[in-house]
Amino acid sequence: MEDRQVTVTFFHHSGFSVGCSDTLMIFDYWRGEKNEISGSLALTENDFKGYKQVLFFISHEHPDHYDRVVYDFKHLNYVHYIIASDMPMDAEGDRMAVGDKRRYGNAAVTAFGSTDLGVSYYVVINDVHIFHAGDLNLWHWREESTLRQITQAENFFYEAVKPIAGLPIDICMFPVDPRMGGMYEAGANHFIMTCKPHVFIPMHWQGRTEIANDFARRCRTKYTEGLALTKPREHAVITFENNSINIHVYLAAEQEDMLKRRQRTENEDVVRQALRSFEDGDPFSDSDLPVDAFTADKKAQE
């Protein structure tokens, strides 16, 4: 079997693009409440170059998952929209209810359930299995909900996950929302234990990058690798080779430039600090070495 390779790009919140073979899939693209995704970070037709088809997925109508800017591309004949069946009437696209299946070229799409509005999506393309949860999650507030409410939420979530368990999942994008307080990651943990995705990417973490990074580190098992993409247009090239997974993460070009500028500034600060030390007559003022070591060395030279 040939190596299977995909490129996953993070935009904002729960918005990702996944490029595989000649298909680009864009899930729940949203520019953000404060228009965080704008300028060079925004999605453009340039992102579609090299692909024969572009599939936009909209899991449900919540504004943090449904940005009508995606319809700016509807004039392109290779762009298709896949939307949940309960989306508003003015939403355009092929509507999918739970259990529906559709095929777009080499991409086979199945709609699964959610514990909120809409659906979650499962896509099989070139023997790569991709799952985007939408708002499928164990939504519970341990500090506020009653035991009965928590139990109901758990049962609702477990039933929604059952049809997905047993399916191969290579890449999973799933909510890890800290607003729920205690045990906010319970849904993600259950999904990982039950469905065993090969690569788990946290999403919906409310702008708290430390949540994504920490969970990606803690969620690793013998079956699952955690991957945090936290900066707009940060992307990972993931290659599945027989029994191994290779992941290479890249920042957007402008972010790389920013980091390089920051590194240069830090280096310049170190040089200036050293020069000031020499000018002050004590070149070793900021050294880690004990003063006695310099004294001994000086006496040895004398």
C-alpha cells in the first residue's frame, strides 16, 4: 500500500482544511468574533490551487461554525457545500441528516449524530479516514448541573458515539472546551478510549492555547497521537506509513518571519547586555560561573 498523506491546516476555533490527493475539505470555517482570520490569514482561491474539488462542510448553524463568507466561492464549479439537514432554509448546499451518505469524486461522506445541533462528519478518501465532530461532545457542567442532568448528558453522548466506535479514524478533530469547568475533557477522553483515532486534534478550546497543548500532550496512548494546532494557518503534514505516523508541523510564513524577528531581537538584547557589562568594567557580571573561579583563573595567569 502506498503512503497515505494529508495536510491539515488550522484556521480558528473549529475551522480546519484537510487536503488529501486532489480534494480539499474545509470544515466549519469561521473568521472569528473579532475577525481574527483576515488579510493574509483568510481563505482565498489561492488555497484551492492544485485541487480538482473543494468541499465545504458546515456541521450546524451556530455562528462559530457557520460563516456565510464561505459562499463567496459558490461561483466556482468545483466547489461543493455539504451542510446539516437542520440548517436554516437560506443555507445553501447538499443537506445531510444522521445516517446519510454521499460521494464526491474520491471522497465518501457519512453524517453521524451530534449532542447539539446538526451533525458530525466522517470522510473516507484515498484510504484516509477523517472525522470532524462539529459540536458532538459530552456537554456537562460538573459544578452546576444536577447528577440527573449529568447522567442524561453522559447517556446521550455515549449513544451518539456508539455508531462511530469500531470505524477506522486516522484524523479526528474534536471539542475540548474549558468553559465546562471540571472534567471538561471527559467527552474527548471517552472518544479516544472508545474510537481510538490515530491522530487527535483538539478544537473549540475558546482561544486558550494552553488547553489545546496540554490535552494533546496528555491524551497520547498506544493507539493515539495528540496534535495541537493553535495558530492561524499553522499546518501539519501527516503521513501514514504502514504501522507508523510521521507528523511535520509548519507555521504560516508570516508567523515564521515574526518568530525570526523575535529571535533576532532576543539575540541583539544579549549582545547589548554583554557590551554594557564590558563598558561597566565587569565583563562577568551576568555569568553563571562563581566569582571564585574567575579569581583563581586570574591568579593562575599572574
